[in-house]
Amino acid sequence: MKVLLLAMPDAISALDGLVTIPNIGLCSIAGNLTDCDVRILDLVGFRRRVRQALVEELRSFRPDVVGLSAMTFQYDSAVRVARIVKEWNAETPIVLGGYHASLLYNEVGVSREANLFDFLVRGEGELTFDRLIQALRQGSAEFSSIPGLSARVNGDFVHNSPAGLTDLKELEPSNRSVRVFKDFRFFNFPFDCVETSRGCTMSCSFCSIREMYGRRFRKFPLKKVLAEVDGIRRAGGKGVFFVDDNITLDIRWLRTLCEAIIAEGLDDLQYVIQASVDGIHSDLSLPSLLSQAGFRVVFLGIESGSQHNLDIMSKGYSASKTKAVVSELHGRGIVVLGGFIVGNPDDRPEDIRDVFGFARETGVDHAIVQCLTPYPKTDIREQLEQEGLISNPEGFERYNGFMANVKTRYMSSLQIARETVKAGTPYYMNPFRMNASLLWRYHRSAFWILLRNNLKFIYSGWRNRMFASTHRF
């Protein structure tokens, strides 16, 4: 059986043009399919000609089943992609998975576009999707015994019981060899993604991870992680982005990973992680070990310098911890990308200015400032709904994390966007800050792309279209 797996073309990045991130989830799906001829078409690699690339692949590969992976902001693209597949062959079963289908399966099942999808895979898809493929191969029309699956029966979706969490030790390695597009890059070097763990036990009010995995943290076998990293290096990769939900939740695990990377001689790669302030602050000797193992970039979830806003987001740390963590990482030559959030319920223009002031104060190498986004099934969405502060409740294509879809008690969505631009322009365009930034100093060859990206922040943000994806069908 031929299976085509599709990742959506929508890209969100404050470093657009410098970073192209692959969909590692589909590689895990592909690695756990039994006796299938499978291909992965990551449409982010064909953003200027999505329809053409998709139709060419459908005609050449002629898949028996098509699987789509979509986050909430990518759902509109998933609908358009599904229509293209049905135009090519109306009888081809289409399976939708990912965060959106997992969290909003009831809504998808009764939507106007529900007839485009034959199945929904909810939660972790490796085992559920494989069981579905085996049933289709056998010609079965009975799908009720497959946990985690929703199937369209006589025009209506029937939702089976949840699948529960997967034992990560039972999963086969990800299969990257079946990708059609392979040129994924972080700045000027080829890189790829690896998971070392899944889930998070923290209670951040703006995050939907708990709805996907529950309040659980699970680790992949270290041997499997190292084998995947080594495979990336052997394939010509120069760096790895560990895409864990919260890799610093278990510092002992991260230390073990670093020590193993050094012991296996894999410290010649460049590693990128997302980290929490609390996680690194709990062991300030960690940055030294990270540096020894080849970790070169840390995206640090700072969120705010305001204790009031940190409390709203259920963040249990203080601004002083942030400064200590940034200082330790910089002391080891590690680039710090600081993640901040504006658009909190009590925010005024001066609060947005304070965010950029705090970015200067901490000395992060580049501030990535997002707007509080009411993602489905999050605590903050419920709170904002009750207060009438969601300005765009259903236009999910705008939920890229940067566009303002909320208002505050003192500002409209457009005001939030424009105040962010007004406060951010002096920060991003300051030549002295650029010269002091490790990001700009390490990547001088990317100067004009970085500058263009800062200009994109200004002109896209002023229209409240900040970093909108540039893909075209």
C-alpha cells in the first residue's frame, strides 16, 4: 500500500528565510508503518508552488492513502490540500492528524468541510495510523476497534475511545529517508530535528500540550536518541534541533544527554533547544555542560519581566532568575533567543515598551515577541472568553503566535500590534545592539537576511499581519 504523508506549507518564524524546520512527527509515523511504500512531502519546502508540488507528487506516486498533519493555524491549508487531493481522486481516503484534529475533533467532525476527511487520528498517531492502514489494506470497513481513531460512517463521524499514551520504548526510529524535500536549514547549515522526550507537567495557561499528552513527561531511550543524531550527521547534517515540549523539565535527563553526546563524539554538531528559565536556573552549572556538548542556541521562554503577567501565565519564576540564566548562557558563548509575550489582559502601551526594555536589560541576543494567543483548549482561552477579550475567536489561520487575536482592557488588537511595532523598531534596528548580539556576530554572512527580517517585523506588524506565512497555492 502506498501512503503519502503531507506537512502543511504554513511557516511561522521570527527568523523567516533563515530557518526551515521539518515535520519530525511525520517521520516518526513513517518509521512505524508496517509494510508500506511511504513518502513524506513537506510542503514548507515548496511554499511558492504548493498546488504544483502536490499535484506532481500525486500523479507520480499515486498513493492509496493520504495523511495530513496540521496544527491549528494550519487547518485552513489542510482543508485546501484535502480539496486538491479529492480533485485528483475523490476515492482516496484522507486522514487528518496533528494538534488541531486531536483537540477539536468534535468541531472538525461537524464542520462544513468534514466530508473532505475520511478519518481523524487523535493524539499520538504512530500506532493508531498503522492500525488504520492495516485495516484498509485488508479491505475492512470496521474501524471501531481502533483506539484514537475517528471515522466517517454514513456521512457522520464516529469517535472511538482515546488511544492513551504510547510507550516510547516501543516506537521504531523515525524514517527521514522517505522525504521528498530534504534541504532543511538553520541559518547556513543543514540541520534536522530529534525528539528526546514528550510532554510537560507545567501549568502554563497559554499552552495546550497538557490536552495532547496529559500532565505527563516521557523520555525516549537514550540509545535511540543518539542513533538518530548520528544518522543525521552521517547524512550530512551539521546541527540538531531538539524539539521536546520541555527538555529542561528533567535536568538530570538533559545532563545525561549532554554527557552521552560528548562520550559518543557527537559534540561536533551544533544543537538548538527550547528551555525554561526555571529549568536552567535550577542548575546553573548546566550551561557549561551544554557548551561542551555543542549546544549553541537556546530559545528561552522568558515571557515577561512583569511579575503580574508571569502570574497570569502561571509562570513560577521571577525576573531576577531570567537575568541570571541569560548571564550564565552568555558566559559560555551560547546564543539566547528570548521569547516574550504581549497582549496580556491588563497590558497598556507602556507594558509593551517595558517588554522590550526588559529584553535590553537581560541582554538576550534576539527578542522574539509574540502576542498572547487563545489557542483551543487552553486555560487562558477560557479566561479571555469569559472577559470578552478574544477579538478573533475562529479565524485560526491568524493563530501563528505573532498576530494579535485578542484585545486588552485598554487596547484593541490593532493597537497591540502597532504598539509592538513602535516599541520594537528602536530595539531591532539599533546597530549597537546588533553588534553586541552573539546571533549577529556569529552569523555575519546572514546580515542582510536578518535585517530584512527586522523590516518584515515592522511592515507586517503594522497591519497586524506579523510574520504571516508567505506560502502560495
